[in-house]
Amino acid sequence: MREGTRQGVLQSVPRRSVIKLKINVTPNFTTMVTGHGNIESYLHKYKILDNPMCSCKSGEQTVDHILFDCKLLEQERDSLKAKILRTENCPVSKNKCNKI
Ligand SMILES: [Zn+2]
């Protein structure tokens, strides 16, 4: 398991029932958790698109790319990290969050 991957982060989160998170399960949320949905790499895998590349041109648009690497989402990623670091009972440790 690689540090800074979607699976690595999800495996470090205690069971949702234990931490009692209220999660609004939207199609985008489901795509981010499962990797199945409206992302270029998934659509390319099923031959719906010719190219799996992200519009930022720095890699394939996978869930991990969107969450950790996409240059077009840096501002949103930084905003989310700042919000997580201000939360007292965050399910992901602040140390782990800073490594992302
Ligand atoms: Zn990108």
C-alpha cells in the first residue's frame, strides 16, 4: 500500500459506523471511493473515450490523480486540507493528512 493513495487513506479511516460520520453519498462520492464513474480512465477502460488523460495534461485522470496530483485542483485540495486540519475529530490523522 503506497502512502498518499486513495486506498491507503481509506484503509486508515476507522469504520464509518464507529466514528459516526454522516456522509452524503452522491454519484461523485461513489466515484471517488470505488473508482467507477465519470472519470477519463474509467471511461477509457470501457472504450467510451479514446484517451484516459486528464485535461491538466500531467497524467491519466484516475481517482488518485484527482485526489492527490491534479494541478487543476490544487486550490480545492489545499482548501480541503486546511479544513481537515482545523477539525478536531477528523478520521484521518493530521500527520497523515500533511503527507498527502
Ligand atoms: Zn489532472
